[in-house]
Amino acid sequence: MSMNINGTNYTTFEDLWDQSDSLTDAEKEEIKLKIALIGKLIEAREEKGLSQAKLAELAGVKQPAIARLEAMKTMPQINTLFKLLKPLGYTLAIVPVEDQPESTLHQ
């Protein structure tokens, strides 16, 4: 199956990713950050043995919001992110680029 984006056909995500004119370096970095963030949230939730519904209850958000977030259909606002991180035992940290670990979430 292929997808047409702006007149160019792509058959895999790698095709799109590798096209130098389709994504800027800044867009690629943003995508990488989103993938790392959502991946870490899912990993932390699963490590705690929490369902989406239980995390939603503990964080004071609705379960469908977590489902949309984990499916990368939406990105959380900063206050929602803090609500989700707290019951998972994490916080958000800003670190210098040269010292930045692969994930910017710290336990």
C-alpha cells in the first residue's frame, strides 16, 4: 500500500523519513521527541501495571484522552503531562543538549 503526500508516493515510513525535501531537520527532531515521550509514557504505565482507565483515574483525566495520546492522535498540554507523570513516578526535566539522555523524562 502506498500513500500520496503532496504528489509523491511513499510505500513505507522510511521512504517518507529519508526524503530530504519532505521533512526539515526540525520536524524530524519534533517527531523523534514525540515518539520518545509517548513511548516512555506507555512504558512507565505498563511497568506500573496500570491500565489506561486506572491511570486516567489517578491522573484526573478521561481514559479516551490517554488512548488518543498513546495512539499519537494528540499531544498533551503541559498541565496534562504533569498530571500523567505524577502517578507514574516521573517528572519532566529540561537538560542541556550535550547532556540530554535519549529520554527527557526522569524518575
